[in-house]
Amino acid sequence: MADLSLLEKYDTIRNRFEEVSTQITDPDVMSDMKRYVKLNQEYKRLDQLVRTFRDYKNLVEGEESGKEILATETDEDLRAMAKEEIEQAEQLMPVKEREIRMLLIPADPEDAKDSILEIRAGTGGDEASIFAGDLFRMYSKFIENKGWRLEVTDFSEGTAGGYKEIVCKVSGEGVYGILKYESGVHRVQRVPATETQGRVHTSAATVAVLPEADEVDIQFDMNEVRIDRFCSSGPGGQSVNTTYSAVRLTHIPTGIVVQCQDEKSQLKNLEKAKIELRTRMYNVEYQRHMDEISSRRRTLVSTGDRSAKVRTYNYPQGRMTDHRIGLTLYNLPAVMNGEIGEIIEKLQFEENAERMKESEI
């Protein structure tokens, strides 16, 4: 049976879609890039919603016409066709209803943003640094497969390989909405290369994914920022390692410190560092919002509390376990090679189910 409460929303949504369709062709709107981008995002969401509503409405009308035929016609061929149409509508309507309810949930405006990805070695000494390097490789593969862009802005190498910490920017469509589930403590259980007795050790690394802040999100006074310049470290040739191209910014009121050393140009490093500083300042406020949400949603405990253990990678058993939703996969080599899409999709599904309960649509 059709959900009449959903059909009642259709006219309002269709009218808004037509309004947005007109606005995005207005020259005044097109000249305001920020407004144009925002309306474009709304247009894409409403377009999908309207299409799904039309499919649902067609199913409802098909069911009604089928029932009318059964009530008035005696021709057996027509009655058989009507029964088939009713059965098909009854099967597909619940699917479309779920799709509509999912699309009606207000999208998180942060989800469309680029991200700052930060991986830091935790407990476990050299093995933790090696594991941080493994995680960076895993994300690099995933990002490459998604067709996104990854730019390393700062790093500190481990003494036995890997990274003590590595910070990078990830750009692409819907980056934060996908990578945000990776924030938290990632734990590895395996025999380290430095272990002579063959014992399994447990080490950890912390992942933080921050939505990149726009200038309209937050502004700061450069008079309140101390700028330090120093020589870059790591590969890059003489011009990187012997010139003062690396930049460190310290926001004096908050004590937030960022640095960038990946570019040969000091000016480019300064601009990238400003972006990261803005993002970290913005996330102080955004974190408070996520703390409130995470108290209600287990799948977003990662973004609400970055000290939470979210995932374990067990090498002897070849398994990966995501503790938020109790998911265990026995394909660890594939996971470490960047095949984490299935994990993220299941986390997204669980979160959307929780958001549907909250919204009471």
C-alpha cells in the first residue's frame, strides 16, 4: 500500500526543484561562485529525489489502475496483466519508499568538502611508525582508485621505516563524506620485523580526517600568527633541503601549530599552511558538534571521539574487524591494498539507518 505521507511531500519538493533550476541559470547567481556551487549541490540532490518520487508515483498509479481493472473487467488476459502489475508495484514500492526516505534526510554540508588526512604513529614504537606507513599506502591506493588527488603537506619519517606522522590534503568529489569514517585509533596485531622470538605484538596509529574549511567558514588575523621558516627534510633535492622553503604557522590565541614543507616555493607552502590552519581552527568548533552527534550514533564515534578504537588489522588470522558495527572480513591483504570501499559503504548504511530513526521521517 502506498505511503500517502510521502506523496504529500512531492509537490513541495518538485516546486523547490523548479525554483533551483531557474536560479542556477540566473547570471547574477552564476557570478557568485559560492552561491552557485551551493545551489548546484542542492540541484543534484533534488534532481535525484524528484526522479525517485516520479518512479514511486508511477508505481502507485499502476497499482491503483490494476485494482480498478480487477474490479471492473472480466477479460482474463487483462486481469492477468493487472495482477502482474499489482505484484510488481507491491514489490518495488517499499524499495522506492526507502530510497525517498534516505534522500529526504538533510545532507551534512561538510560531506562535499575536501579533507585534511592525518596519520600519526601511536603505541608500539618503530612498529607503530611502520603501521602508519602501511595505512598511508592503503589510503593512497583507495584515493587513487576513487580518482581523487592526494598532496602530502608534512611528514616525519620513522627510524625503521614508515612515518611518525604524515599530513596530506585529499581533493575530489564528496571526499569528507566518505573518509570521515576513518577517524579514530587503528590497531594492528602482527609479528614485527624487529621481533626475534616470533611473538605477535599490538601497535596502533591514529587517523584524523578533517573537513577543509573555506574562507567563509572561518577567518583569522595574520597579525596573530607567528611565521617560522626552516629547511625542508626528506627527498626533494638540494633546493628543498638547503633553502628555507618550509613554513610553520603558530596561531598565538589558540596555540594551534601547522607546517608545510612539500613545495620548493616558500610562498606555496605558506598558502597551503594557511588552508590547514583555517581547517584546524574550524574543526575546534566542528568537533563540539560531532561530539553531540556521536553520543547518539555509534558509526560516527570515529569523528566524535578520535581516541576511540575503530578497527583492528590481525595479520596472523588475515582478518580486519571494524568495532563500531561488528564487521569482520577475512581479506586483509585486499584491505591493506586500498579495498576499503565495502567497509565504508556498510558504515554509511548503518549511519543512514540511525539518521532515519532520528529524523522520524
